[in-house]
Amino acid sequence: MALSVSPAISRIEAPPIAEAMTWLRPGECNRGLLNLCQAVPSYAPAEALQAEIARLAKDPEVHLYTDIHGVPELHTALAQHMAADYRGRISPDNVSITSGCNQAFCAAIMALAQRGDNVVLPSPYYFNHQMWLDMLGVEKRLVPAFALGRTYPLPEDAAPLINDRTRAIVLCSPNNPTGAIYPASIIEAFYDLAKASGIALIIDETYKDFRSSPDPLHGLFARPDWQDTFVQLYSFSKVFSMTGYRVGSIIAGSKVLAEAEKILDCMAICAPQISQRAALFGLAELEDWKRGKARLMEERREALLAAFENPALSYRLVSSGAYFAYVMHPFSRLAAKAVAMRLAGEHDVLCLPGSMFGPEQDSYLRLAFANSPAEDMPLLVERLIESQGPLGTTR
Ligand SMILES: Cc1ncc(COP(=O)(O)O)c(C=O)c1O
């Protein structure tokens, strides 16, 4: 008799990036693929970081497990970094190091919610957030993440959805997939709502370093009792171009971290020590390098915005920032996935359909522009225009 698998997992859609790769026809793309699919830095880690990793590999201590929450030096360095960046107060005890921000999300949600509970989530959302919630049987209560004239969700849309089974509001800013950076006042209002409701405010801030203004994204870490409400998730993947090293963090109060510790112990015991030490080096030594890369991303975004000014283009930018642009496609009778498959198969542009990021997103595509040099943006627009056909638009 054949084995059976868990229905709780088998009903979840396959991982989106892997699916999108199948839309390409191997060997047939003879003019160079414009790959705007996965949000991966298009450049190697800093030379100095590569050298440090090579040095670390020879240190016998580095081959060992660390504490479940990570190495103490990294707690201190990250607490100091965040306290400076957000002009707040964070103790090293509030820091847990994880194997990437995805694991941080998994542990934070599992620590807070169980089957039958619910969380408030702006839609479109980061698909791995949705997948994990669905796997756990935690209901998503969706609020619109943008509308005409605004690119962020509203606390007043979230408030009526909160009931006695709500455990958290989950935000992502700078946002994946829209790129939008939520105004500090909106984030603070979500915090006030979460606090008044006795639930957590989780914010995935993976892209926090890719913002054009040096101002803090919000003032939550300056609130005297932020530990009772706020859970910040972060990733070292993009900031130091070390996606394969798997290191991220949860910053939260001891109540959440005590539960997360049990989960992290079972999942991976600890984040790889060599990666933690590399992250520590990055925080100490790579501030200028990091700023240079953030400027590079901003230049790419500006080049994209300029290219989208082309009057022949019927695709419309809804939102952009950090690594992403969210774009309305011009085909009113085509679902986003059909458009994305056509772009991949016929026009050598790989991107993700909005439908992978939530319901009612069939008019949109996510372009991870961070992957492409600024010089390629006019070419991208040329290929989008080519995809419109002779009529230009059908919307
Ligand atoms: C919003 C968001 N969170 C988390 C992650 C994953 O980060 P990590 O590589 O640290 O697991 C990504 C990666 O694309 C992301 O876009």
C-alpha cells in the first residue's frame, strides 16, 4: 500500500519561484533572459566578507553548534545596530538569531498562534507568510495593502477583523511584493491597535536597509514597553548578499522568545555558526558597502521609473521601493499567471504574477527589479511593449 502524506501540507500550492522557473523553455532564450523573478542580490558579498568567511572556516570553534538563540556577540551587535537605526532601546536579551527570516517568521507565528487562531494580514502578502499560516491552520484575515492613491494598509480596515482568536497583525515593510514603505504613522497606528487588542504586531523588515531616507522606519523601539507587543523580523540575506548562508533574527520580548526557543531548537538547533559570524563581521565592517548597495538599488528603481515613462507602454506602475515594483498589466481578459507565462515563454522576461501573492491580484505582476542593472530597464520596457501586441492594450 502506498504511503499517504499530510493533507495539511499537500493542499498548499507548490513553492512559487520553483514553479516560475518551469515557464522558461531551456535553450530557447537566445537574446538574454531578463530575470525579475526571485529577490536575490545580483552581486557577490563584499570581498572582505568573503575573506572573513574563508578565515572563519579554519577556526575549529566555528564548526560547532551555538546557543539556540545564537552567539552572544551577535545579539549585542544587532541590538546596538537596531537601537541606532530606529533610535530606540533594545537589549541583547531581546535578540534571537535564526536560520534566515523565513525561519524567524515560522518560529514567531508558531510561538503566538495555534490551529483555529487567526492573524490579520495585508494582501497582497509575501507568499511564504501565507503558506506557513495555511500549513499551521491559522486563518488569515485579509485587509487591502493598497488602494487608489495609497500604497499601504489601513488600521481601520484591520480593527473590525480582530476577535478573541486573533493573535497578531503581520506587516511587511518595505513590502514584498509591492515595494511600498509604509509611513511611520501607519505602522505606529497598527502598533496602537495591536497593543489595545492584546495581540502582537509582527513586522518583517527584511528590506529595511534598502530605503532611500536614513530616517527610522518607525519609532516602535523607542516605546517604553515595545516588548509586550512588537516582534521585529530581519534578514541578513539581502543586506550582505548572503542568501545562501541562512541567517536572520527575531527581536521580541522574553515571552515570545521563550516559546520561539523551543521551536528553533527542533527546527535547526541554531543558525549556522559560520553564517552568524559572517553577519557579525558585516555589522561591524560593512556599513559603507551596505550604503553603496542601497544606492545601487535606488538607481535601479529610478531607471525603472524613467523607463516606465515610455508613452507606448500600457503596463502601469502601482508601487515601487526596495527590491520590487508592482505593476498592473494591460490585459483585462488574461489572468496574471497567463501574462507572466507569456512574458517568460515569448518575451524573455521572468517575473511573478500577482495571483501568487493573494486573492484579487490577477491584474498585477511583481518585478524584482533589484536583480537587473539600470541599463537593462529600457530593454525591459521594450519587451513589455512587444508583449502588448499591435493593439497596445486591451484593458
Ligand atoms: C519579505 C521577506 N521575508 C523573508 C524573506 C526570506 O529571508 P531569508 O533569506 O532571511 O529567509 C524574503 C526573501 O525573499 C522576503 O522577501
